[in-house]
Amino acid sequence: MAVYELIYSSVLESEEPMLDRLQALLYEHSVCDRDARDFMLAVSEAFTNALLHGNRCQPNKEIKVLIDINQKVLCADVIDQGRGGADKVKKKCPSSLLSEGGRGVDLMRYCSTDVKFVEDEKGDLTVSIRLERQDDRQFNK
Amino acid sequence: MEMSMRERDGVAIVDLNGRLDLSSGTALKERVKSLFEQEKMSIHLNLSQVEFINSSGLGSLVSIMKETRLRKGRLTLSDLASYVQEIFDITQLTNIFEIFPTEKEALSSYQPVATN
């Protein structure tokens, strides 16, 4: 098992280094392409939510990404300092195909085994993503 | 993400390479906006080198498509990698974009059909 803690400030430019680092970790642990892409997509959606809707792009607020990689499961906790809004995030969905936003939560759910939204007493939101590794199994999605 | 520009038979072609996400999606919107300012209303995006797309990247493409329609222009996409195609499928965006298997087919669709 390997656990990594990554912390980023809430600016648009943080997304790329976060994904670069995550991709490198998944490669380092020989995670297959399919699992890596699914996990990166789920984490990127949670990260974007934290950046835009939780921390509202305030650079003084941090986004913490905890990554846990083991032989069977990939886990990530993406934690914002947004002080509330879990219900709003969970309910978000595009009002029509022509909406520019609102697809993130659906994509997160599609490409992971389980997603949980937990708000602490301060209102900070943790999005917990869990993906059972498929590796050499037949991909059915 | 890297972006490069070409033009063929009046169609502006943008080659995308890398991840299409929040920051690169914003950059892409700016790039296409500059094409509109040059009166280029036929836009083709070649996604063959796009290895990753998320909802922010999809949102950018939807925004570009809406702006193109508003300007009475046309937007086409081609060469989606299987994973990117899957993301379009599950979000049902295949229903609103003109997506072609290859750039050649996309560009052919811009040519007027000969009639007798």
C-alpha cells in the first residue's frame, strides 16, 4: 500500500501539475491504462469541483488530494476548504445537452466503483473516490 | 495541451494534443474566438492526439459549438480516441456534435455536393 498527500492552491493552473503527478504515480505503480484513465477522470472532476465550487478559485484556500494505491483498489480523497455545499454538488446535473457544466458528478460516478460526499463540521467537503482495479480483467464498460 | 492551426479549402483546422480540461479548454475557447474574429466560421477540431477529456473540456466544446451556431458557422470533430468517444457517448454529446471518424471525411462534408 502507498499513500500520497498532494496539496494545491485554488488556481486554475493547479489542475495540470495535479494530473501530471497523479499520472506519474499510477504509472509508477503499474496501474493499467484503463484504470488510470478512469481514476484520473474521477479525481479531476472532484478537483475541479473543489476548485470552482468549493474554494471558488481563492488562491489562499487549499485543495488536498490524498491518494491510496494498493493491489486491489485505488482511492482518493479530494478535500476543499469551501465551507459547505455538499448537497448542491451532489445534485448538480446538466439541465440540457447544451449546458456547459453539470456533467462532473455523473462522470465521477461512471468511472469509479463508489463516490461519497462528506461534509465536516466546518463545512469542508471531502469527495471520496474508490475504484476497484480491473487491470488484466476484461473491460465491460 | 498543444494546439496548432492549419487551413484547408476554407476550413480552419485545429489540431489538439494532450489533455482537454479546465485550463486547456479555456485556452481553446480563446483560440477559436480569434478564428471568429478573422471571420473563419468553418471550424474543424482534430482530436486524434487528445488522450484525456473531462467535463470542463466537454463544456468548452459545447461553448464553442453554441458560439459557432450563433455566428451561423459550423463545427466538426474527428478522430476521437476510443476513450474520448466513450465519454461523448455516456454524456450523450454525440447527439449534438458533428463527429466524423476521420478528418478527411469531416472536410469532405464541407464540400458542396455536385448535382446534375
